[in-house]
Amino acid sequence: MIGQFISIEGIEGAGKSTQLAFIQRYLIEKGIKLVVTREPGGTDLGEQIRTLLLTPTETAMAVDTELLLMFAARAEHIEQVIKPALERGDWVLSDRFVDATFAYQGGGRGIDIQRISTLSDWALKGLQTDVTFLFDLPVELGQQRVINRNQGIDRFEQEKVDFFQRIRESYLSRAQHEPNRIKVIDASKSIVEIEQQLATLLDNLIIN
Ligand code: TMP
């Protein structure tokens, strides 16, 4: 069996961390060798870039800087972690990948999608996820969950509701265009229902 590349996506408060832990447990129980990683990050250099990206700054970061830093971290991640794992036959489970850039920097920040596509073609060199689970929920609900988490707020979480609304719409429109790769999961459902849906989708991936 060749390695499968899975990513999970969603706006803040969509419950990604809980679901990531479930997917990890489920696949390991099935005997799959799995590398769990995240973006931005996943490598030493990538984690340093993550800190730059998430730390609130007094002067706003230029949107192109943000975009290029995302791809810089991703280039390192692909070379050091993702490609070697898939070539070994391991599976990769990444908390976010390139769909996040189209949604956040494209939808959220308003950068022309064509420019992001050009960078994506250049950095990914044909690599794409086999399946992406998009955890979708109303923005207000996600924001409430972030507040209840009672942790510090990062540079993205400081943004207003309409920023996340554009991101949500952008994710959903990508899912509509690529229904075979991007599976939308209603993150406002109960954990049990979400886990059942994930188990079915993961079983399909294991069989194929
Ligand atoms: P996290 O909340 O999933 O840990 O991700 C960190 C933040 O980085 C989150 O607000 C989404 C943002 N992000 C982008 O804006 N573009 C990207 O390409 C990625 C991977 C993350």
C-alpha cells in the first residue's frame, strides 16, 4: 500500500485538534505507519517561521510577506518531512496544508487566487493531498469556542468576523470544485457523529 497524504482544515474553533487525535488513533489501530505534522511548521525552520507568522505585531505584516512566509515554511516541510515519509510508504496527516493558503491569504486577505496558484504550482511540484477533511461550522460558533478555550489570541485570531466569513466561504467553494478530494464535515455536530463520518471516510481510503 502506498502512503496517503491527509490534511485537515477549518476556521478557528472548528475542533481540528480533537479530530486530529481521533484520526491518528484510528489509523494507528489499523496498523498504518503515520507521520503527524502541521503547517505552518513541522520542521525546525518551519516552526520558527510559524512563530513569526502567529506572533501579534505592532505594525501590520504585509500580506505578500505573510503569503511568502507560508510558502517558505511549506517548501521546507515538503522537502524534509512530507516527501520522505510518502516515499517510505508512510501516511502523512497534516494539520493544514495548501488549502489554508487559498482560504486565508486568498479569501481572507484578498490576494489574487491566480498569484497563489502560481506559487503553489512552483512549491508543490504536483504534490497534493489525497484527502482533505474540511471541518465547517458557522464563524460565530467557532469564535465562541476560541474564547471559551481561554488561551492567548494569535495574530490571525485577532481578526474580525468578516475575515473568517470570507475564509469559510473560500474553503467551501474549493470543496465544491474538488468534491473528491475535499470532504466537508459539519463540525457543529456531536463528536460521536463526526467520528462516525470520519471512520467511514478513512475506511474508504484504507481500502483504496
Ligand atoms: P492553527 O490555528 O491551525 O494552528 O494555524 C495557525 C494559523 O495559520 C491559522 O490561523 C491559519 C493560519 N494559516 C494561514 O493563514 N495560511 C496557511 O497557509 C496556513 C497553513 C495557516
